Amino acid sequence: MIVRRPLVILSERQRRLHKLRNVVQSALLVLGMLGILGLCAFFVWGWVGLVWAVVLTGASLLLAPSIAPEWVMRAYGARPLAPADFPEGYGLLRRLAARAGLERLPRLFWLPTPILNAFAVGRPDRAAIGLSDGLLRTLTPRELAGVLAHELSHVRNDDLWIMGLADVVSRLTSLLSWLGQLLFIFNLPALLTGEVAVPWLVVLLLVFAPTLVGLLQLALSRSREFDADLDAAALTGDPQGLASALAKLERFQGRFWEEIFMPGRRMPIPSLLRTHPPTEERIRRLLDLYEPVEPPIEVPERIVGPRSVWIASGPPRWHRTGVWY
């Protein structure tokens, strides 16, 4: 149950400072990850390694946008939705995209799974949003508007590119760490005989570099989620709608039922290791949010499920990639 709280009205200057703080925080986290990657590359192969790290990172970022969002969705078993199949959903998406200033409307895809989930892939000029069967059957139009606005905010802010950069840096850092430790093992006889001095600081950096980059990546992800929540509330003009959707997502996922039937089965995840911020914290921030500039977006009274694919019947089955119909 969502408890309404009085909204705190922030000035335009305060809103801009809030956005600037988020951008600076994300930039510092990315620079920290790149700095650790550069040090690992330099210590393993010197200046040549540093140059190759820059080249590989740049090549990965240049090739990543060329991957069609449709291919990614197809890998998840998603089916494309045409506007005629889902008119209410596309109508809501058009109104939100117009407020977001997106020139090209993302495509919607249907995921045949009862798990409540939604995600976006692609860039602002070519994006796709996946909505699970369970999500469409569970959320109200007001809550769905909040979820769509959240995913559109990720697209508009190019968060997918930023997180892609973080993922490439994390993978390259892990590879360099493994190669550096392998070289250390091969040179162990020379180190034990004293022929070569042991660079302990370098060894420690190579050992802990993947962990440090991983923690920075998690912090970056959480920062972008908070920012997307803020932008989504501004797009819909209804912070309570997204807060209600987040509460329902948390309640209907496996954790709720596990706590009822199998209490204590799930180990608590330290907040430092969460890819997403705690749902309670996201809801609290939304309910304490400023009065949105835009009036509340118009939502339909009810949303009819996609007509061409709304055929999921019977219990879902377990597959290697998750629970699917």
C-alpha cells in the first residue's frame, strides 16, 4: 500500500542542480572505472597495453550501437507488437515520448513470461522496450505509464550506452587482471630467488581491480536508476503512479512468496552489491519528490492486452533461460 505524503516543491534551479549532481556523479564513476582499467593495462603491457585498452574500448562502443534492438529482443524470445495489436499501450507511449522529446518512437515487444519485468535496449534514434506478459496483466494503466516513462528516460538519457561502456570496461579489467596474475605465476621462480623485486602494489591492484570496477559499476547503475525515476515522475506528472508500480513489482516477485512459505531461505543482499537501489528507497524518494512541472498525463481507463499475442494460457514452465509460457 502506497502512503501519500505531501510533495516538496523544488525550484527550477534546484531541479537543475539535482540533474547536474547526477551527471557529475556518473562521470566520476565512469572515469574511476577507466582509470583502473588504464592502470591495469599499463602494469601488464606498459604503454602498448594502455593504447590497446583504449582501442578495444572504443571499438566496442562503436560496434555496440550497430546491434539492432530487435536482435536483442529476439534473443529473449520477445515478439514485436504492432500499434494495431496494442493501441492503448502505443497511445500512452506516444504521449510520453512527445513529452520526452524523442523524435523516433521506440518499438514495443511482448515477453512471454509471467515474471513482472520491463527493460529497454538501443539508442534514442532506435530503441525497443520489452514488457512481460505478467507485467501487462498486473499493472494498472497509471502504473504502466510510470514504468514506460522510466524506460523512456533510460533511452533519452542514453543510459544504455553508459552502462554498455561500464560493462566493456569491467570485462576488459577482468581480462587484464587474469593475464597479470598469470604472468605473476609464470615469473614466480624469479621472484622467489630474488632476481626480480616483487611489485606488491601492482599485484594487489591486479587482484582487486575487478572487484573495485564491479563496485563502481553497481554504483553507476543505482545512480542511473534514481535519475530515471526522477525523469519518469516529471514525464508523467504522477510520482505516485511509478511508486505504486514499484511496490507491486516488489510484492508480486518471488521474494514475497518466499518470505511467506520459506522464511529465511533467501540471504539478504548487502546494499553495496545491489544493481538496483532498494525498492523502499526508490519509493520514498518518489513520494518525497517535487511537484512535477507537467500536469498528470492522460491514461486510459483500462488497457487491453496485445491482441495478437495475448494467448498465454495454462501454467508457465521452467526453461534454462527462465519461466516462460
